[in-house]
Amino acid sequence: MALWGGRFSEDTGKNVQDFTESISYDRRLYKHDIMGSKAHAAMLGAAGIIPQESAHAIREQLDKILLRIEAGDFTFTPELEDIHMHIESALIEALGDEGARVHTARSRNDQINLDIRLYLRDEIRIICDAVKALQTALVSKAAAYPRTIMPGFTHLQHAQPVLFAHHLLAYVEMFERDLGRLEDARKRINVLPLGSGAIAGTTLPIDREFVRKELDFPAMSRNSMDAVADRDFSCELLSALAIFAMHISRLSEDLILWMSQEFSFMVFSDAYCTGSSLMPQKKNPDIAEISRGKTGRVYGDLVALLTLCKGLPLTYNRDLQEDKEPLFDAIDTVLGILSVYPGMIDGMKLNEKAMLDAASDPGLIATDVAEALVRKGVPFRHAHHKVGALVRYAQDAGKALDQVTLEEMKSVFPEADESMLALFSPERSVAARDVFGGTGYDQVASQITYWKKQLELN
């Protein structure tokens, strides 16, 4: 009979056990379940709810159970449903009635909420460290190519010359926002729910403040009904992971394009590519492609959890058992990406000539010419129109923009002078964008220095 089976007259059917079990995936919470149970037992003893000797024996036995699980000397079975029942049953088997005291003033409803919060606190730390490792790889690669020029794109069309390092640092900024979201999510995770019971708290004189300090929570839940039903913190974390995955997918798309023969801007190390089963010449950017694909999986995990929670009345409903698989899957997926992505970035080699050649189209300097007119006092919208007319003139004449003579330029707009003929250089264009946040050489060098210091501090 199950530990909760006192009011039942027959055992649960085997097919029902198999359908309702969660131990096949929630066993990964064993450390956190034991951590929470140890704190709870210590509180029960300190509050005089159970004998101190019982509390001590329970804590001691929980440490032994932890060692057994980590050594692989622990049997998991569907009959015991979940990680809570497995550990409690092991306690009772070892300690008898004394072990049966551990669940005093506690429900699996507040217990699982606690376990997930403890687990996510640890996982966020691991994820953040891995994101910082990716940022470090991007900053290192930017520092290795501080003056490499490439075309920047809007609408996937060549737009203006930019530094390759500037492009990479854009992703460093994105990932920094991801870190901010993860750290912010940790604030909502870091709330103690234990003591809420099944729905309404308990009649026993528990000391929630004791447990809060024991488990290092900065706050505890103020409403027991909300506490056992709350999965907002999991939704928020999955949202942050989905946005991170979106950023990874965008970076992957850039890298895949750059490695294509049409771009030929760079190649990955052989160690981070695969070949074709049919075409011997192929070298495929599979890590970037799979990472791009896995973004959809993380989105799906977020949508699954939001859908799970959307129609649930207060308070706990067994549907919430389904919260863990998408949560675990998203975390595993993101950590999987982060386990290979920094090494892939480290192994990139650039074709600097191809990048510069692509950025040397004089049409990319059209905005520079318009801004030169602005410096002469021409309103920007008029300058934009005048340079647009010059572009059309050059196209009609079958000339590149830098082949137009001063006389031809003056025929389109009289404000033209000799200095405007010298604007058609990607190096000059990049250097001229010496504004904070711009792609100028000094600005990008300053940003690389900033990020190196930030990542060292982290």
C-alpha cells in the first residue's frame, strides 16, 4: 500500500502506477529533496514538534541515502511514484517510526515546489557560468580580429562597412541581457514555499523562519494557496531560456551564412563540423544548424508549461506534475548548446580579404556622402534625396559610385567638393564612426577592453 493509501481499500493498478509515476524524470531532484528534508527535520526538532533525537537520526540517515543514490546503490520503482516517496520510504525502512516523522507538517505540494526552486537556483548558476564562457569566446575572437572590416547588413542587403568585432560584440550584449533575465528570474525563484502544506498551512507550531535561514532563502511565501499553485518562476525561467535560444539561433544563422560559398567569410574548425554521407566535398556547420533547430524545442517547452498552467483553478492540481519535463528539457537543451558553442567560436578562422572585398562596394558609402552634405548645412532629408539621385545617375551611367567625377557629382548637387571623392573607403568610413556604441576602431577597442574586464570580474 502506498504511503498515502490509508483511506483506500485496494492497491493502485499497475497500469495506473506506470501512467502516474514521475520518478523516471524527477529523480534528478534527489539532492534538493534531501536538502529540503534535512532543513525541515531540523526545524521540527528545534520547534519541539518531534524529538531532537528523531530529527538528528533523520538528518543522519538522509545523508546516507544521498550517498547511496550517488553511488548507484538505490532502487527506483514506479510503485513509489516520485522522488519524495522514494526517500521517505527509505527513511522509514531504515528508521521505522522515527523515519515516518519526516513528513510532519509538510505536503508533497509544498515539498515539490521547494525542490524545484532549490534545483533551479543551482541550475541558473551553471547556465550563467556557461553563458559567460560563450561571451568570453566571442570577446576573444573579436580581440583577435580588431580591425577586420565586413559589410553590415539590413534586410540581408549590404548596408554599411562595420568591424567584424563590432558584429560579434552585438551578441555579447544580447547574452548579457539574457544573464540579466536569468538573474532576475532567480529573485522570484528564491522564495521559500515550505510551510504552506497542501493548501492552508498547518496547525502545528512550525518555524518557517528557521527553514528560510537554513536553506538560505531571502524571502518566504506569504500566501499558502499561491505558494503550492505557483509555477510562475518556472515559466519566467523558460521565457528567459527561450529568448537566449532565440539569440543563439540568430548567431547561428549569421555563422551559417558566413560559412557558405556565397559569403566565404569564415570557416569552422573540422572538429566542429561534419561531412555528407554522399558528397565527399561537403563540410557542414552542423553545430550551428542543430543549435538553430533546438531553439524551437525550447520554445515548445515554454509553450507547454504556459498551456499547462493556463486553466488551473487554485490550488494544486496533478496536472502540475507535467511541469518538470519541459523545464528539465529546456535546461538540458540550453546547457547542451553551451557545451559546444564556445569551442566552435574559438575555432573560427576568417577570410579577411573576402570580408573586406564585400565591404568595399562604394555604394555602402552613400550615407557617408549624405552626412558630408549635412556638415555643409544641407538638411538631412534633402541630403538623402540628393545622394539618392547621385546613385541613380551612376547606375544609369553604368558606373560605380566612386567612379563618378567631381563635375558629375556637382551636376547632381552643387554642394559637392573634392573631399567627397575621398569618402569611398571602408577603412575611412569605419574610422569616422567614432561615436559611443559605433563601429569606429577606437570605440570597438574600448568595448573589447570593457568586456574583458567585465568577464574577468564575473
